[in-house]
Amino acid sequence: MKIIVFIDQIVSTQVKLQGVDFFDPSKVDDVDLVINPTSKNAIEGALKLKNTFDAEKEEEEEGAKVTAVCVRGLKPIKALREAIAMGCTDAIEIADDTLYTEDPLLLAKIYVGALEKIGDFDLVFLSAEEQSSSSYAVGAMLAEKLGLPSVLYAEEIENIDGGFRVGHVLEGGRKIVEVPQKALISTSDSQYFTPRYTSMKGILNAKRAVIPTWTATDLGLSANVVGKEAASLQQVSLTNIVIEKESYIITEGEPEEMVDNLLSKLKEDEVKLGA
Amino acid sequence: MKILVFGQIRDNAIEENVLGILNKLSEVFADSEISLALLANQINNDWVEELGKHGAKKVYTVEASELENYLSYPYVKSMLEIIEKTEPSLVLAAGTVFGEDLIPRLAVHHGISCAQRIVDISLDIDNILFHTPVRDDQAMRVTKLVGAIKFATTRTGAFFINENPSGKSPEVEKVEVTFEAEDMLVKHIEIKKAERTVNLKDAKLIVAGGRGVGGKDNFQILKDLATLLNGEIGATRACTDLHWIEETYEIGQTGQSVSPDIYIAAGISGAPQHLSGVKAKTLISINKDEGAPIFNYSDYGIVGDLHEILPILKKKLE
Ligand SMILES: Cc1cc2nc3c(=O)[nH]c(=O)nc-3n(C[C@H](O)[C@H](O)[C@H](O)COP(=O)(O)OP(=O)(O)OC[C@H]3O[C@@H](n4cnc5c(N)ncnc54)[C@H](O)[C@@H]3O)c2cc1C
Ligand SMILES: Nc1ncnc2c1ncn2[C@@H]1O[C@H](COP(=O)(O)O)[C@@H](O)[C@H]1O
């Protein structure tokens, strides 16, 4: 069984870059580049299946493989080493200045290119959202391009004969579907996908891992197909949202002082708590 | 201009967000011709009438047992047929889980990208502009789509519904679509509906907890505080998924929509899917992470551990 998991690297949301500054790479330090938390959920989904598969396999059979692929990010290699430290078997970096990844359709094309070069695979995992600036569209676009049965926003996965039974997020509840083994699953941040920590063994593997870098040419893609000029979703403007209302956030003090501070401010503003 | 809207059905009625879209479209595109696509096992005439009232001039219907539940392939196939018939310049759907699955796929078939979760749509000289908040609603990204046909979804809760619609019965056209075995590769098993035993809609005060609450038993302090303040409790999907609290208390896009005077958010990060269901006059939040997005939306906040803050708050209020 060969599982591919597409991950993103983002600027940590712990970084206090406000509004448009968040999108300015010159303001970002390398240490603040992290695997997108929702991508970690996708890695977890892939690793859980690998673990189940490995536990059930015959002795002479090869174990399941999980390959992490990262296109988006300023230093994808860093994210990929962490993915291996979590338990992924290997990793592929896709980096090329000509690739434009802000348009979900172009990103889906890049992913298709990567999958074609990888060749055979059984399952594709990705996360439904990139925090902060998601297009929320890549999973569905990729599934449609590949003609793969798919589930978006999965919350739980159960192995069944010849495929998976998957529960996914739905307005007013949860929907259960069954997909064949060759499928695409995008994950939510449900309890089931709570990411594991890196392990000692994983960290060693990550240090030793040779991670290839594929360029657009390696994927058979040229700038007029996946470059900025090919984007059909084009940014017209990006501006800070000015919030008029003032917010009163208490950041300092002993807990009791903070509560007193809040209550007296509420009183001053004539905001009544309760009847 | 021709606009086609996906008329999603939910709980045997038109999804509310679809009505919101119709209202918005009538404001922005005064002279447009708005058609709806209704896909179901069996079309209910009430849906057609309601869409007409809200401004639909024409409704395309596809009736088939394969459409009883949303599944990507049969829905994409049906929509593509309707698009071919109507040749719209814009195709819109509400940004529900199904709408967000459908629109990107339709876009792929037309070789174009799409804009998801827009909160506004406007007209430039010859462009349709899509407005999407990014970075936890700190910045607004305006985009345009290059191509003869454009695809977008709207953020749930973004648009008002016209309370007094006065449109007429629309024209109805039946569209025949045939499905093959390979359209049904993904099998619908069931929908596990969350029980809604408690109605939070009219609550004046809600004490809501998130993953930061840290466990089932820890919800007691929230309940005590809510009781003390004559309010209700609420929770994020993270908590209901963990079974810390009954599903009925879930608030947000996939939970209940609430509009209390006061919303106390404890240990909630402030995901858009949660906040899209919260329209509070005053939002007070407690979170130990100063960078948590919830503070961007809060009127008042304490950066601290809810396990320390809430008991003190309760004691002082008693
Ligand atoms: C299609 C879709 C629809 C969805 N619909 C909904 C919906 O309707 N409603 C909903 O809620 N979610 C919904 N979600 C899930 C949503 O995306 C988030 O995952 C969820 O809202 C996060 O919940 P949270 O804030 O409790 O958890 P987290 O994001 O994990 O946040 C926990 C917060 O608690 C803080 N914290 C931790 N410990 C403490 C402490 N001791 N004291 C104080 N603060 C603490 C942390 O700093 C953090 O900010 C949906 C997701 C999808 C994909
Ligand atoms: N000790 C802590 N102090 C401040 N923030 C924390 C702490 N632990 C966790 N967090 C934040 O809370 C989020 C959820 O973490 P957790 O409470 O471990 O589920 C993390 O992403 C951090 O941002």
C-alpha cells in the first residue's frame, strides 16, 4: 500500500504579524515556518492507515509506505523532515520559482504532475484547509482531475473490505460514505486525526533522509501551464480590514486581578452579565 | 447576465444560505436573469415556489433516485448538463460542505479556478469581484476570475434573507440525466443527524467552551456559570466530536446559529466555521494564547487559563 500525503508549510499563526503583513515573506523568520496544523492531521490519517496495514500484513509482505509531498512553503524541506520524523517513509520537495500556488486549479495541476511522476499509489491524503488563506478548493479539484472517489472533511476512517467507511463533517451532523481503496481523503481536525509527536527513531530517519527536489520541468509542466500567467484566479487587492469596534483585551495580571479588571470595565461600559 | 445558483436542499427545504444568495444577487445584479438548479429524488413544488418568491426566474430540475443524497459525481454530472443548457456567466452555491465540494469540480470541468467562501460580490467596470476575508478576517482579499464562466461559493451566514419576498412563480424546465455505475463509486451510507434537543437560538447569554476546556468533567464550571447567569451553554465541534458534551450544544456552520446579547467563549480558538454561527452583541473570550484569532473578534478578553479564570469569575458574580 502506497499513500501520498500532500502537506503545506505556513507561517505559524503564533507569529504576531497582523493582516497583510502576514503575507509578506520578507517579514518571516525561518523558525516561524511550520507544517500547517491541518496538514499534520492529514499526515496522521495516512500514518494511522499505515499502522493498521502493517499490523495486518503477512510477514513476507512489504510494509505500507507514506510519502509526504510539499509544494507550498518558503522552506518545504523543513516541513518534510518533520513529516518523516512523525513517521512518513519518505518525502519529495517540489520547488520551482515558476510554480504559482495561490490558484487552487494550478496547485491541483502540480499535484497531478507529482502523482504522475510518482506512478503507482493507492490513496491520497490532504487537509481541507490551509489556515489563514485557504482556497478550500484543492481537494475537490484534485479528486475531479484524477477521477478519484473522494471524501472531504473526514472525521473518522474505518477499514472495510475493499475500501474505507468514512464519516465526514456535515451541517447538522455527520455523513457516512464508503469509498473504494484507491481514493482521495481530505481530513478535518477531529479527534481521530490528532497528530502524533515526532519519535526518536523518526527524528533519526529525518536526519538521514535524502529528499529529492522536483522542478516544474521534472513534472513536465511549463510556466504557461502552472506559472502565474496561467492563473485564472487573480488577486485584485489585499487590504487590512479595519475593525471599528474597540476591543479590551487583558493580557497582564494575576487571575483575580484580571477578573476584577474585566468586571469593572464591563460595569463602566454598562454591559450586564446575566439577569 | 445569466446567473445559475445551486438550489441546495437541506432537511426537505431550500438551504437558507441559498435564499441569502438570491437576495444579494438581486441587489448587485439588477438586470440579471437568475436560474436555479434543483436536484433531488423527487422535487417538491413548495421549493420551486419559494425560489420564485426570492427572485428565481427559471428553475431547472433533475429528478432521479441517484440524487436522493448528495454525492459528487451524480451532482456534478447533473449540474454540467444544466450549465450547458443555460450558458451562465456565473455559477454560485452556498459554501456548505456540499457546495464547497461541488463548485471546484464544476470549475475544473470548465478549465477555470473558483473563489470559495466569499462574503461579498461586486461589479467593477467589466469584472465581477469576489471578496474573501483571509488571515482570520484581518485582511480582505479581492479576486477576479478570468474566463467566460465564473464559479464561486459564499460563506455561510454572509447574506441576509429577504423577509418579504414578492417574486412570482418561476418557469420550470425538467432536465433528463442518465447515470452509470461509475457515477456511484462513492456509496452513501447514512447521515447521522445531530440531535437538537436544546434550542440555543433565543438564549440571551451563552457560555461556550472549546477544546481548551480539556475534558468532559471540566464543562461543569461552564454549566454552573451559565446557570448562575440565566444563560445556556454551547460548544465547538471539537468538543462534540470528543463527546465532552452533547451534540445539541454545537454552535457554528454545522451546529446551531445563535445571537445572544453576551457570548462568553472559553478555550475557543475562533475558527470561521464556529464564528459564522455566532452573532453576539458582546463577545467576551478567555484564551491562554494571546495570538488566538478569537481575540480579533472579541469586545472583551482575558489572556489566561480558563481553569483559573472561570471559577474566580463565578465566585465574584455570586
Ligand atoms: C466544514 C467544516 C464545518 C465546521 N463547522 C463547525 C461548527 O459549526 N462549529 C465549530 O465549532 N466548529 C466547526 N468546525 C471545526 C472548526 O474548523 C474548528 O476545528 C473548531 O471550531 C475548533 O474548535 P476549538 O476552538 O474548540 O478548538 P481549537 O482550535 O483547538 O482551540 C482551542 C483553544 O483553546 C485554547 N486553550 C487551550 N487551553 C486553554 C486553557 N486552559 N485556558 C484557556 N484557553 C485554552 C487554545 O489556546 C486554543 O485557542 C468545522 C470544520 C469544518 C471543516
Ligand atoms: N502552556 C501553554 N501556554 C500558552 N498556550 C498554549 C499552551 N499550551 C497550548 N497552548 C496553545 O493552545 C493550542 C492548543 O493546545 P492544547 O491546549 O495543547 O490543545 C496550541 O496550539 C497553543 O497555541
